[in-house]
Amino acid sequence: MSLIVVGGIGFLPIYFCRASTLYTKEELQDVSGESWLTIYGKVYEVGEYRTSHPGGMEAIDALIGNDATAMFPRTPPMSLPAFCLVTTKITYFENHQIPVCSDLTTEDYSRGAICHPYLVGKRNVDNKFHRYKKGDVVIPDWELGKDGMQWIRIENDIYNVTQYVDGLRHNRTNLVIEDPSHPNAYLLEALHLMVVHKLNQDATQVYRDLFPTDDHKL
């Protein structure tokens, strides 16, 4: 009897008090009657927006239950705060100043995917769709990296650093070059070393040791 009582106290709150604004990929795909999609880890209910979408309702309908992040360009390196960058990497910044959907594949384009260069970066996307926000996507530890994504974790946030890391790989060995003098290592040296040394790991403590504020968490 004691075990039953203790079990009820310990597990029933978890069952009944589950946060309703956190969703797994599987839950998003199983939801029926809702027009949900995800962009930059946020869940948006776009049923109302789809009727005014410039590309037509069909374009939105094709994305329901899926991640549309690749259709929205990341913030170009040169547009990031100067205190996060090695500003002397002039050549790199000149070659990467135009917002592009670099994560979209040829197959994506063949299926009708469209890049949205007028909505660049997580902040601008959220400003556009914040009224439709329903919650956040959660990724279990055991699923991180299954799709080839390179990541680091800082507290409860997962950062996709695939694009940055791929720019540091050796042409022949494919190994990540850690040297901050690499021409593609445009992040502040401390940030660069944190990314390459804590790749696919929790970097929370390292970040807190390096920076007293959240200013460098973009």
C-alpha cells in the first residue's frame, strides 16, 4: 500500500501536469485538425495565416506537421553583433553577406520549397509569427544528431552549429580544424573554441565560465 501511495505521489503529477507548450516531433505530426508547423524550434498554429499567405494555402498545407526552418535564411555572419565576431576576417564576411537558405537541398526545391529571404534569422521569424505561437519543440537527448546535425547545448537551448562546423572541416580528412586562425572561424575566439571543443555536448558550464551575461547567446 505504501508503494502505491508513493508511486501515485511521484508519477501522477507528471502525467496530469505535463507542460502543454512543449511538443516532440512525433506529437506535432500526430495532431489532427491543427495547422501546426515549426520554425527555429518554435511551434506555430498557422491555420489563420494560411489564407493570406502570398504563396497560397497549398504551400502552407504541404508543411503542416513539419519543420520549415530551412526555408528561412539564418542571420548572415556580418549581421551578428560585432562583439561575437573576429571582425578582421574581412574576406569571409564579404563572401557571406547575402541571406541564403543554405540548408535547402535540390530535392527540397524540386518539391516546391521556397526560400524567404525577407525573413532572416530567428528573431525576425518570431516577430512575424509570434501571434501564432503555440509552444516549443523538445528533442530528447537520444535523438540529438540522428539527422547529422552538429550541436551544442547551453542550458535548455540547442544550437545547430552544423553550418559553422562544416566550414571548418579539412578537405581530405573531413576533421574539424580547431585552430581559431582558420579563415572560416569568424566567431570570437572564446566562442569558436567552445563550439569545437564541446561539439555535440552540453556547453553550459563553459559558457557561464566565459561570459557573465546571455548577450552571446544568439
